[in-house]
Amino acid sequence: MSEDKLITSITWKIPEFEIRERNRNWYILATLFFLVCVFFSFFEIINWKIVFLGANSNFIFPLILIAAAILYIMNEGREPNILDCILGPTGVTIGNHFYDYDIISNFCILYKPDEDLKRLYFDFKNSLRYPRLSINLYDEDPIEMRNFLKRHLNEDLERVAPPISEQLTKLLKL
């Protein structure tokens, strides 16, 4: 009997979210982007002249931007909670959330040490209700995890890179 057959669950700790290092220039560019977006919600440039849109202005977009900025500022200094991540015999538990293997379509482990990439991805059968789940593996053994998950789920062997949304999030330090 191989060693992976004896394992009934795998547990490790993960932060609730990743903290990105941002310098002063990032905040300056983010503020400029915010101001430009708000400006063009109310004005447009026609023949090198600034024209107020009046009743045709987009009033909702600046409100959404302001709400997003307020939420961002409120959470900026917050430290992430540490959550237990458990791969069990019936599903995946992350903190207080349980995902049964029946609702998960497949998994993928991307392990590229030279790129500092070691992540576990779960795709769900109902992608509208459950977004893709991306979990950092930190010091966990990706081979042991793969062998364990293959007993319960199909493996996505076609994914060779992180999703573009995740790459953009990392690039923009969001």
C-alpha cells in the first residue's frame, strides 16, 4: 500500500488574502487613475476642448468608484486572518466555508519554483455561483496533494499558467 493511500486529509494554514507591497508611486498612479475616471464621467474632449456632458454624464460610475475607494481605504491597514485549509475525504474546507467534491469540476496544481509559483486551483461546476478558487500551497508538497486530490477529482492538465485575472492582480498589486 503506498503512502498517499494512508492520508485521509491534508491541512495547512493560509492567510485570508495576500498583502501586496506598494510604494508611493503606486498610490500616486492609483489616485491619478481615479481622478481621470471621475473626470471623464462628466466631461469629454471634442476638438481639443473640454465639454461638460450635463445630463448625459455618467453619475453611477463615480459613485461606484467612490464606494470602491472607501472600501479599499477601510481595509488597507487590516491584517489578514489566518485560515485553516483542509482537504478532507468529502471536500475542501477553507476557514468556515466547505466545498463538497461534488460541486468541484476539477483541480490543477501549478508548481514552477523558478517563478515562485506554487498554487492549487479548483474550478467549480457552477462557475456563476462559485468563482475559481486559488490557494497558495506555501511549504506543502504538491506531489502529495496531487495524489490525494486525484482520488476525488479530475485533474486539469491543460492549465500551464495562472489565469490572466490573477496575473493582472499581481502586476497591478491589487
